[in-house]
Amino acid sequence: MPTIIDGKKTSAEIKEEIKARVLEIKAEGGKTPHLAAILVGNDGASQTYVGAKVKACEYVGFESTLVRLEETISEEELLKTVEEINENPDIDGLIVQLPLPKHISVEKVTNKIKPEKDVDGFTPSNVGRMALNWPAYVAATPYGIVELLKRYEIETSGKHCVVIGRSHIVGSPMSILMARNGYPGNATVTLTHSRTQNLPEIARSADILIVALGKAEFVTADMVKPGAVVIDVGIHRVPDSSKKSGFKLLGDVKFDEVEPIASAITPVPGGVGPMTIASLLYNTLLSAEKKVYG
Ligand code: GUN
């Protein structure tokens, strides 16, 4: 039977660790970590995500500030809001929830966030620092995967790691993290994408397969080497009349088929997903304790 890599349990453990550290900081008379989130517009999924982030802050004892802005806000006004938070010494971390309305440049807004407060790890400064193996805020999803590999003591050195998907948020940073000198890391990495030829064959040669391309049940059993470690980043809502909610959640991996041949696998839901908020809280704690930029 493969190891089921339990992200729900692991993220709960990390939250308890952070909560305990916050109590220590407060007892020492230190500053309470404070996360600010900017949410533009009324996108349902974004509201849910930001709501969960604020709730998680409360749970671990952080302060949080949610700034809600109209869908029609100008780019200039949003940049001004970012700047105000940048300059507010009480706020340790700032995230701008994506996606943003089409008339606003994500690049401009991201680049306006002070790297020292960029707990999403999206700014060029933090992506560069991560690639150089310097102290950095690593984006929530890749950082969550790194933490799962560590806590489940998955051997990565000298292994062939195949990453499917080259997004800026997951695939690309994941490939860098797995190749860098350290643990987890020291893997031989192949980054595959929509133009890759012989993808099933390459996937089948992976000791560690990280799947983040955003297609429901894309990876089937014939694409997985027996004994591989499989990390599934996908999450898709599909209608299911047998469920009370009316839908079920699927990953990028056909779980029922792949699970019996893997040595370890993340489920969906309850795998990588729950780790992302834990990573964001962890980065905010690092910022409050000045552990990344000093
Ligand atoms: N939208 C989807 N995922 C994320 C994330 O990790 N951070 C932000 N800011 N927006 C997102």
C-alpha cells in the first residue's frame, strides 16, 4: 500500500507550530505578525480563498487586514493602496489576491509590492533569491510541496523528478527547487509542458512526478513508474449528482488508477491544497521575525 501524503494533517500540524510560536513572541513582548490582503472585485473563488486566509490568521493569533476594493478601481489607485501598506510598519506581509480585473497589470502591481513584505513570493526579487538559493519567500504551493516532501522524508537526491506544467506559480519554481543544492533538491529535473514530445514516456521515467498542468485526471497509470512518488497539484470541480454538494473534486492525476502503483501519493482534496495557507502563514511569520531580508 502506498503512503498517502496527508496535506490536511500536515497543514494542521504546521498551524499548531505557528500558533505556539506566536504565543512565545507575545509572551516575550514581541510584535504580533500581521498579514494584509487586498481583494479587488467580487470573484467568488477569490472571496473564498481570502476568507480562508483571514480565518487562518485569526486561528494562529496573527492580526489581519482585508482591504476590499471595487472591480472598477483604477490601476493607479490600486498601486497607491499597495504603496500605503508597503509603508505601514505594523504590517509584515501583503498579498494581492489574483486574478485582477483585465484593465490592471498584474506585473505592475506585483512589482510594486515591497519584496520584504511579499509573502506570496511573487516578486522578481523573491523569485530570483529562490533561484539563487538565498533566503527568500517561496510561493505558497511550491513551498507546501517542499514541506510535504520533507515531513514525509521523501528521498530526492539523485532522483529523476519530472514536473508537468511550467506556470510561474507552480511548475517553474518547483523545477528550480528540486534541482537546487539542498534538501529537498539535488534531483535531476525534467520540466515538461504543452510542447513536450513523448510526455507519457518521460513521465514514466520519473521517480518523483509533480503534476501541475491543470487538466482533470490527465495522468493515468500507464504514465507512472511503479514505486514513483506522485504529487498532484490540480483541483477541478466536476458535477456529481451522487454528492450532496452536487460536485466532486478531481486532481490532475487519475487517483484510483495511479494510487496502487505509486510508493507515495497526495490525494485531492486533502493533499497539496491545504498546505498553501500554512505556507502563507509561515512566510508571514518569517517576515515578522525578519528572517528573510534581515
Ligand atoms: N490566486 C490563486 N492563488 C493565489 C495565491 O497563492 N496568491 C494570490 N495572491 N492570489 C492567488
